Amino acid sequence: MTDQPTTPGLRGAVDLSGLRGTAGAPGPGRSTGAAPDRDATGAGGSPAGVPGRTGLVVEATDATFTEIVNASVSVPMVVVLWAAQLPESRSYLHTVVDVARTYGGRLQVVSIDVEANPGLMRAFQVQSVPVTMGLLQQQPVPLFAGIQPAEQLRPVLDEVLALAVQHGVTGRVDLGDEQATTAPDDADREPPLPPLHQEAYDAIERGDLEAAAAAYRQAVKQNPADSEAELGLAQVGLMQRTHGADLPTARAAAAENPHDVGAQTLVADLDVLGGHVEDAFARLIDLVRATSGEEREQVRSHLLGLFAVVGTHDERVRKARTALMSALF
């Protein structure tokens, strides 16, 4: 750990595998964890944001951390390790929560009181607190140790969200009562699209897919955490790749050339466009098994793009992602 932010990567320095075997009911003398105060959780001391419930903050314990790790395949998380004996570390947790709240549910904060959870303290090899790290797809992303002001924390969290989008982790936390409510007079009024999103939508309406893609690319460039723009760009890309394609001809070409990446990915695109999502995924996963090197990477990347089109929360995507990992390793 360092005191300076580091560029996030999916593979961190912390080994969480052993924790899965030890998580469970607390042993003798082990606490299940002290609940953060109301300022940290927004829930009056009860754990908020536990997978399947609403809330920005989830309190992790030795017994519950495995469940939280599993939930990171769909929702990006920022983990704060702190200690009740150090009030400044608790205050820093509040800072992280305040900054995370501005992302509208794109991030979930995981609060860990290391004094109350010795198993987690050992797993993370904590020597001082606070420590901040990301959690994506069950993998830790080292960020920094020590207290950081909000203005320095925000760009680091932006990087975490950009990394999450790259890996298809774009779920949102249901903020429940923490989310700002809409005024009664505006309850039925659809909020306006951001300017670049509206530009892309208008371009699609007039059939100008290149202009739509350019608008979405500009939106992503301005805000790498804009998951809606990423989704729009993926969908427009699918429309561009399949424009003018004839399905029977494409299928015949794919049947004649079972290892031709271009022929197979085109049929997969057409299948997704036609609603045959599982067929498309199975075709490309089989092609991953049959290829190697640059061709395999091309197929893998194309498949991840289709995951983005369908939506990372879709059960078919979750199953296909598991099958893809098996095919790769």
C-alpha cells in the first residue's frame, strides 16, 4: 500500500481466496462487527446496502464479506478499512460516503471496522488505517492508504468506474430513501437526456449511425463513468456491423468457415439483433475454444461487447460470462 493513488487494475495484491473458506459464524471472542453510525450508513446503525437490499453503504464482517465479494460482479464497490479507536478514520469513511453518494448509485461503499473483524484485517494485511480499495468482479483494486480529501478522492473513483465499465460491471445500487425524490409536479415528467445523448438519439432517428456513435464516444470521453453512453455506443456499434447484412448468406458463410472470426461474429451479431442471444453467446464461446492468440482475443473482445449490448444484469450474460471464463482457462 502507498499513500498515493495508483492506477487501478483488475488484479490486486490482496488474496481473498482464503477468506471464502473462513467466513461464517463468528468464533469465540469474535465480534460480528460494530455498525457504523447513522452518518455513515444512513440507516440508523443497521447495515445498509447488503446485496438484495437498498442502501449506499454495506457493513462488511468476517461472516458476510464473501457475499459482498460475490455482489461485486455486478456493482462496482469502494472498500474503506477503518478502526473505531481512530475517529479520524471514521470521519474519512464519511467523506468517502459523501463523495460516493454523488454518483447516483453507480458505486457501493463497503465499510470494514478492522478491530471488530480480525479475519478481514488479516486477509487485507492491514498495518494502518484508513485504507481504500476498489472491488470489481471479485477482485481487489489497490487505491491508497491514508486520508485523502474529497477533491483527490473523486478522480480516483472516476478511474474505478471507468475500469468497471471496461469490464462490464455497470450495475447500480438501489438507493431507496437516500435518493433525492422528485417534486410532485414533476413526477410524471420524463427527465431530459444529457445533450450528447439527445444528439445520439436524434442521429439514430434520422438513420445517421456514424453521427450517433460519434456523440456517444464524445460522451464517454467527457465522462468515462457514463454507463448509459457506453451501452448506447455498444448498441449503435451492433447496428452498424449488421447494416445491410443478409442472415441466410451470413449463416451459409459461417457454416463453410467455422473458424473464420469475421463470419462467426457477424452471425452472432445478427442473432443478438434477432433476439437469439444464447445462440450468439454459445457460438462465440465455442470459437474462443477453437482459436488462439490474436484471433482468440478478437473473439473475446467481441463477446464482451455483446454482453454490454444485452446488459450485464441479464441472466444469460451471467451464464455466458462463466462459460467464457471456463473456455479461457
